[in-house]
Amino acid sequence: MTNPGKASLLLVDDDPDLLHLLAIRLKANGYAVTAVESGRRALAAIAASRPDLVLTDLRMEGMDGMALFQEIQSAYPGLPVIILTAHGTIPDAVAAVKRGVFGYLTKPYDAEDLLAHIARALTLHGGSSAMQAGVGQVWREDIVTRSSLMEDLLAKAQRVAAGDASVLIQGESGSGKELLARAIHRASPRANEPFIAINCGAIPETLLESELFGHTKGSFTGAISDQRGLFVAADKGTLFLDEIGDMPLPLQVKLLRVIETREVRPIGATRSIAFDVRIISATHRDLAREKEAGSFREDLYYRLNVVSLKLPSLDERPEDIPLLAEHFLSRLAPRYGREKASFSPEALELLVKAKWPGNVRQLYNVVEQSIALCPTSIIPQTFVEQAIQVEMHEMTSFEDARKRFERDYLTRILKLTRGSVTQAAKLARRNRTEFYKLLQRHGIEAAVFKGTHQSHKG
């Protein structure tokens, strides 16, 4: 993996001598350099490890610089490309710039001019060389990756961070949505102000309203003192609304008003309080579908979804699995009294081949279980296999758990009432129509339970 303190450059030229000289010069200026002699090899190199910038000759055998740029623009739209060209092809280079190439330089190029072009491209496109402009890589230091998908996402995230637009992060549970939100905050002008996170799906509606907007003493039972809400607490900083898709509709209305007015009135208060907060929200749900279904307000959706970032699942970035596993292991080893610990090749292969419905969070749990159970410094395949099986058994989604509970509950209540839907609905405090729908959803026939008590004597 490239040193995170260096910007990584990919050089492409079918003249090996020029390629060698340019690589030496750029390495001497602190860049991490990969040099290849064709457009095809360049695409393979990008797929293996996404660079921060591509510097390519225009005229090459086979795939020329323009064809290479078009491939890069299609697959990696955030990746800047600079073209080197001879005097006779300047019109082609100018046309290339109009189509999205970051810039071009004529041969023989001026060394200082080349370095200035590279630094400017990296700064504007969120590349690692932002360090040389004083920005550094601290903002993304918690995100471990060599995936081109993740690098593209991080490049977008850094560009978005410079502004104040609301960001909606979408991705599966455990994929690192809060980690990305914190990275955006650290890359933003608000980095030295508060970052406050709240999980909107983990708190009851009445309590969530109080947490977000605050309350005055005596405004409801248990309000023993004034409490400023999180919008006020996050003033000048960033408020992260995790699992926003789980927020109840009545509260969505109040949230929309607060976002539109930039003022919040605590529960029980008579005056509103102005605030200045950047909102980042996240969800594992398909909010566009929720909006169409009427379970998420359309106006709030567009307020929150000014910029949308989609986090890839761990299965979409398998090249990161060994990297993350070793990273987690190095962090966890001291906790378990180990100076060093590593996975056997077979164990790493098993980790890469496994399915990860719980994403990075699940991988972390498997790594911790492996090192906790294994007495040796090298963790073999058997301990990883055991940890994955335990984790998969424990990793039940909320939807699956709810379905299992409903099915078991309906079964028990129908046994109690000997299959009487009327009595069962009364016990469940549901009307008959709704109760029948529940039975249909789980494929349960009430008639099967008629007379079940006769066969249970004693």
C-alpha cells in the first residue's frame, strides 16, 4: 500500500528512457511513482491500486493517451489526468482539455511547470498531495483501504467537505458510514468545532425529539433541568444523523422545519435558538423507495440529499479484507498481551472468500474473536473458521429477528386460544383484519391450532 503521506502518480509512456527519467525526477520530489509503458498496463495498474493522478503521453502505440483518458473518465471519474504532448499535437491536447483532461504540457516540458501542474491537480481533486499544500491526510487516517472504489469515494468526500452542503451517506450496516462522516468533518473548515452523532433508530420518538431539539425544566415528566439539544450543542460544527430512515414521520416534519429556519425551539420553550450546523445523515435503507412509499417525507429527502455518497459493501472491495484484517489485528494484539500476531496464509484466504453481511464491523468482530481464542502468535485457519461461524450465528438482522419474534408470538397465542382468531386478536390488542394479515404474512393457518390443547395433558 502507498505511504499515506505521499501522493501516488501513475506515469504512462511507450518511450522507456523518457519514462525512467520522469520517474526518477518525480520520486526525487517526494512522490510515490508507478511507471508503465502502455495504456492497457495503465488500466491494470489503476485497477490494482488507484493512484492520485495519471500523467500520460498523448501519442503511444496501441491505446493512445486520449483513449486511455476516456477509459479512466468512464471508470474513475474523480481521477485527474495530465497529458504530455509534442508541439505538433497541441490542437489535440487543447481538444482533450475541453473534454475533461485536467491539463497538458508540451515536450520538452519545464520541470517546475510540471510539478506545479501536478500539485494543483492533486489539490483540486483531493489527492494525497494535499499534504504538500498543508492539508495532510489526517482527515482520512481512520479509513484503511487500497480499493479504487473507496479511493474514488474519498476523493468525492474531500471535495464535498470544502463546502457546506448537506450530505446523505448510504450503505449497508457496518460498512463505515459514521467513519466517513467523521472524515468529512475533519476535512472541512468546521474540523475544530464539535462533531456530534446520534442514532435516530435507537431512541424512542419522544426522547429523540428532546435529544435533538432540547427541553426546558418541567416541560414533561422527568425533565428535571433545562437541556440544550444536539443542534445547539453542535453549533458551528457537524451533526451526524445516523439511520435517518428510521425517524418517525411526525418528527420528520419538525426536523424539516428546523433545517429550513436554522432555528430550534426546545420543548416547553417560548423562544427559538439560532444555530449554524452542517448536517450529514446516513441510512442503510433505500430512501428513494421509502419516499415513494410515503414513509419518508419527500421535502426532507431533498433537503438532506444535496450530495449523496454510496459506501461500497465489504464484498465490493475484497482487496481491502486482508489489509483491514491485519490492521485490526495490530490494534487488538496489545489488548490480549501479544507483541505480535498474524494470520496464516490459509486464514487470510478464508477471510477473503467469506461473505460479510455485517461488513467491516463484522470483520472486526471475527478478528477479535480469533485473537482472543488463539493461544499462538500465528492464527491458523481453524480459529478464523470458528470465529466466522460464531459471528454468523450471532449476526441476525433486525428484520430477521422481528420476523422470528412475530412468528413465535403468533404461534404461541394461537395455541393459547386453540386457533380462535377472534380471541387471539383481542389478546394481541389488534383488530381481526390486521391479525389475519399478520397470519398471512407468516403463512400461518389458524385452523391448524384448533384442539391443540387436547393433546397436551398435564
